[in-house]
Amino acid sequence: MRTNKSLFTLFFLLVSIVAFTQNQTAKVAGVVLDENNKPVAGVNVSYQTKSATTDKNGFYQISVPANQKVVLVFTHIALKNITATLQLKPGENFEFHVVMSDKAEQLNDVVITNNRKQVQGITTLSPETVRRNTSAMPGVESVLKTFAGVNANNELSSGYNVRGGNYDENLVYVNEIEVYRPFLIRSGQQEGLSFTNTDMVQNIDFSAGGFQAKYGDKLSSVLDITYRKPTKYGLTAEASFLGGSLTGEGISKNKKWSAITGIRYRDNSLLVNSQETQTNFRPTFIDVQTNVNFSPNKRWQFSFLGNASQNKYNYQPLTRQTNFGTIDEPIALQVFYEGQENDKYQTLFGAFKTTFSANENNTYKLITSIYHTQEQEYYDILAAYYLGEVDTNIGSETLGEVKYNQGIGSQLNHARNDLDALIVNAEIKGTHQINNKKHQIDWGFKYTRENFRDRIVEWEVIDSAGFSINPPQFHVPNNQPSSSYVGPLVPYQNVRATNFVDINRLSGYAQWSTKTKLGENQLWITAGSRFHSWKVSADGVAGGKMQTVISPRLQLTLKPDWEKDMLFRFAVGLYHQPPFYRELRDEDGVVNPNVKAQQSVHYVLSNDYNFKMNNRPFKLVTEAYYKSMTDVNTYTLENVRIRYRANNDATAYAYGLDMRLNGEFVPGTESWLSFGYMKTEENQNNRGYIARPTDQRLKFGILFQDYMPNIPNMKLYLNLVYNTGLPGGSPSYADAYDYQNRLRDYRRADVGFSYVLTERNNERPDGHWLKKFQDLSVGFEIFNLFNNQNAITNTWVRDVYTKNQYGIPNYMTTRVFNVKLTAKL
């Protein structure tokens, strides 16, 4: 009994220390640089009567009161003042780096509450880094693809896979509003534009797993983007061989109204024409986005986010030749096409958001949105193909050409696919600070109604030397041409279905967050849970049943009281992905209304190590993770089109290690190196574990920024990715257990050079024409710098005489040059 009392007393004392031992001050530290990214010594950093001075390395440190707004003033005899407003938690160590100039005085009226994103395991990207990144498909996604754990083998797609998940397992928010991808798109070159307009972005947060309960119901990742609220009038324009964009922003005289609007146009002809298939092709993509804000007073804020986009994809292939095989036995596939493809994707999206701050501690939000998409996919394409031996005689006049054919066949593809979808959301959310902001409670409820009207009519017929090829799953003996075939003639694939589907969903979450102390160590705790209930109704199909899932989640972060700046995080949670429309539709296009939610248990252990090298800040982030998945909805993946089996017939797992070192390798610029190892396998109907379609074992990524010391106006941006090969895809509807080949490794480097004409504007006299511009630069880009041949899928060709099947790689884009002009007023 005495032992139990002692343990109880010890536990009570520990809880008391954790709950009540709080340091009522915080520390702010950082480096002050000038416009040339050199340290500035002698800068006075002051708050009321307290002050500090930067040393020869530009470093400063100052203690400030916690839980209240603090105005820091940075002053220097030769530079303009900077004023920053901060609000920090007790005991917090906050890094705040400053760039001072001799231009007009700078005011930073953003209230920084604490460094919570780092604590939550969220990676924050600089919008400027995203805008300047060189990529064939520019945008946030192109930068994410350089992260460990984020993979993509298609430079024409904005889709990405995270830690073994597929494109459909990623959450994307803009201003806390969920956004959607088109449904019918099956090729990356049809996508055109990412939803996010990078010229409108203020903040970008990304989590690759173990995320909090306040985020929605997906299995893999969260991308949370915030558009900026303008504080002045401005205009940004960009033009290149691939298209252009124009973004305008402004604010009313009374500061209550502000708006930012962007229009983008893209033409992928330059990229697509670099592929092996010769075409008459001009894909065009255009969208318009606007974000309007209204603040009648300090308590109320209203905003509207609108988007309208149209993708037109008119495709007429002509010829193609792909060389493959070995040095001893080189083979070529020649294809001659007839017919064309006409696809169109039109989307309209609108969302209203209302924020009410009842007081300093209580905030409520009401969010409503409507998403409407109309998509059509029409094509009739006849492809006559020839397999032949390539002439490798260097002295021959026909070097590289086919000497004679050893296999002849044809392929006819037909589709008349139409989809019309309407998705309506209504959500209410609340945030409450209690006990002098030591605790935070977040909650929310969301209702969603989804309506889909879908018609699928597509088939494919393949013959070899005049003999019809049956699909792999059609088990009727066919020994042509040795003996006559007496079985039925069937298309290689045939999908016909009409679906009218309604889905009603109700979801919600509640979570609690706090920051406390464990001895001398800082401890953050976030615990919460989600629920999601849904019911699917489909015409002509037996009614679906109501299903409900609950997803508890926990995140712990510990910052030890060590001399080294380290942070340890552990996250565990149960994650569900209730089926979206595409996940309900099986390989034959038929809807199964009772598909279960896929389930995954996440375990994530990570470490952040902040350090200085050559007096410049660096951070090493290491994350180990394991995911155990049940009720897995297996699928086939062809380019970017996913087709589910809609039967929850598998279990799966994924585990790996992600590492990223980022910092100022070059003073004043942010770059990073990343490495990832991942393995993911699935077990269908207890047949044994095989690689999932996204099983990409090794990943290396580099995003590097530099400038020439002797020509500081000249900037360099390098984007380099290496991924080991994915499982190579099987013939359509084949048994995945029979085909476990892998594609070749994906290697790509994109580099951009930008000459900034406004680099030394402060040295120019007033009235100079360049003074009108905040930024004016001319860029030159090289996509696929080393001209690597990367394959996205295989085309499978069968020779009826030899009974051989050839997997001919479908190569992506080759080396392409682009010129770009950017201007900002």
C-alpha cells in the first residue's frame, strides 16, 4: 500500500510539474542580412527597454514576454528600419531572419503565434522558391517531387505518389477548401494546369503522413495552400514558349476590400512534339481564378474563391518508331496511325468562407463550396504496327531503319466516355484557446453531397498478322496459326456502363493541442479523432448501406533541453479513405455501392536537427515510417489513369526512411538534398505479397539555387530527380501476379537561368525606367538536360508466329528549350 501511495505521489508531482511549470518568456534569434545576402553587424534589435545588437555574423538573440504581442524594431545607421510583430508561447525559441535594405521602411504586421508547423511535422515551402523552380510542369507539385517519399515518373502530370499511395490518396486544400482533380484524364499530357496558381500563393504547407485529425479522410498526404490577401496594388506577368499568365491584385482605400485574380494559358505542343509519336497536336489549357476578401470589422471576414478552367485535347497521331531490344538483337516498333482523339474537360468551382472572431480566444468558420465538372473523352484510332530488325551497320545508308519485318499487326481503339459531376460541401469549424492559451480545441462538421452521371463506352481490338488476339483473362485455347481457332471473337478489352450515382457524406473531427514541459524539455501534444459516415445510391444497383468509420490520431513532439537544437516527433493514427466515385467503379465500369473504406495505421518517428555550417542555417530532417493497410482497393495504373477492382480484396504495407538536408548552400538561397527508401507490397486474396504499382524503392532529389558572384544578376535553378523503376505495368486486365517487370529508372534534370534586370534597382537614379518594376527578368530553361529516355508505361505487342510478347516502352519527353519573361509591378 505504501508503494502504491508513493507511486501516486510521484505521478501527482510529475503531472503538477508538467501542468504548471511554465516559463513566461520566449526567445527570438536569427541572422540579419543585406540585399546582397551578406551579414550586417551593428543592427540594433529592440523591444521597449530591451535591446540586442547583431555580431559580425549578423546574429542576434533577445528575450521577449510570452503570450502577448511584441513589436521588434530593427535599426541600422545605413539601412531602413524593419518592424515586426510577434506573439510567442512561453519558453519558445523562435527563429526570425531579416533582410534589410536601403529602400523604404519595411513593416511586417503579421502576427507569428509560434513555430507550430515544425512541431506538427509540416514542411513549409517558400512561394518564391516554387515560382522560380524550373520544371516542365511548373507549380507546387514540381517542388514536392524533389522531396523524399514523394514520387512521380511523369513530368507532364501534376499528380504525385506519397509513401506508396496513389494520386487519389492525397488531400489538397486551398484556403481550407478541398479541391479536386478531373476524373477521366488518363494521360499526363491531358492535364495542362495544376489547380494552384503560384502567383496567388502566400503559404504552402505539406505533410507526408501522420497528419492531424483536423485534416480530411485520405491515406497518404496533405497539401495545404493559402492564397494571399493583397496589401497594395500589383501586377505580375509571365510569358514563355509554353504559354503565359497575368495576375492582378489590389485593395480598397478603406482597406476593407481586397482581391487577387489570375489568368493562365498553356500550350504543351513544345513538350509533346518532343515525344516519339509524330502528331498533329496542339493541346490548350486555360483557367481563371479569383480570391476576393471583405473585412467589415475586426471580428468578421468574408472571402470568395472562384475558378473556371477548360482543357482541350485534340490529338491526331501520325507515326511512331521505338527502338528497343539488345545490341545483338536490336528491334524496332513502327506504328502508322489513322483517326484522332478529341477530349474536353471543363470545371467550375466556387467557395464562400466566413470567419467570425468572437473574441481573442474563440474563432468560428463557415465554408461552403460547389464543384462542377463536365468531361468528355472521344477517340477512334487505328494503329498498324510492324516489328522488325534494325540496321546497325554504321556504313549503311539505312542505318537505324528497319531492314525487314518479323511481326505485323494492328490495333483499333474506340471510346465515347462522358462524365458530369456536381459536388456540394458545407462545413462549420471552431477554434478555442483556453486556460490562458495553454490549450487549444479544434472541431468541425462537414456535409457533402456528390452527384455523378457517367457513361463509359470503350473497346480495343488487337490482331497479329490478321489473327485476333484474345485478352489475357480469356482462357480459351488459341494455337493460331498452327491450328484453326473455333472459339468466340472477343475484343481485347470492352467496357460499357452507364451510372447515375448519389453519395451523401457527413464527417467531423475534434482535437486538443497543448504545449507544456517535461522536466526542462518542451513537450507538445495533439490528440484528436475523426468520423465519416456515407451512403451510396446508384440507379439500377441494389441500394448501398450506411457505413461509418472512426479515425483516432495522436502526435507528440519533444524538444530536449540540449545544447544542440533538436526536435523529436512521434505520430500514430488510424486513417480511413471512404471511397470516392472512381473507387466505387470496377474494371467493367460497374458501380459497387458497398465498397469499404480503405484503412491504414500510420507510425511516424522523426527528428529535426537545426545547425549552422559556415555561419549559415541548415536543417536535417529524418523520418522513419510504417503503414499497415487493410481493406485495400487494388487497382491498375496506366499513365495517370487508375482503375480499381472495387472489392477490398487485399492487405498491404509500406515502410521506409526519408531524409532531407536543406539550408543555405549558397548564402541567401534555400536548396536541399533528399533521399528516400520505400517498400510497399500487397496481398490479394492471400495469394502472397507482390509489389504495388507505386513500389518505388529509392529516391534522390535535389533542388539547388545559385547565383554568379561576378554577375549577381544571373541566377541558376536546378531541379534533379532520380527514382528507381516502378513495376512496369502489365497488358490491360492481365493478372498482376503474372507480370512483375519493372520500368527503367527515372532520371531527369531541369535547369533554368534567369537574368534579373532589377537586381540593383536601389543603385539606379529616380526616374529610371526599371524603377517601375519590382522584378523584371529574362529566363532560359532546359528541360531534360541530359536527354534521358524515361518510360511511363509499356505497349505490349504480341507476335502470333513466335508467341512472344514484347513490352515496348512509351517514352516521355526529350530535351526541350524554353525562353521565359517575367515582370512584376
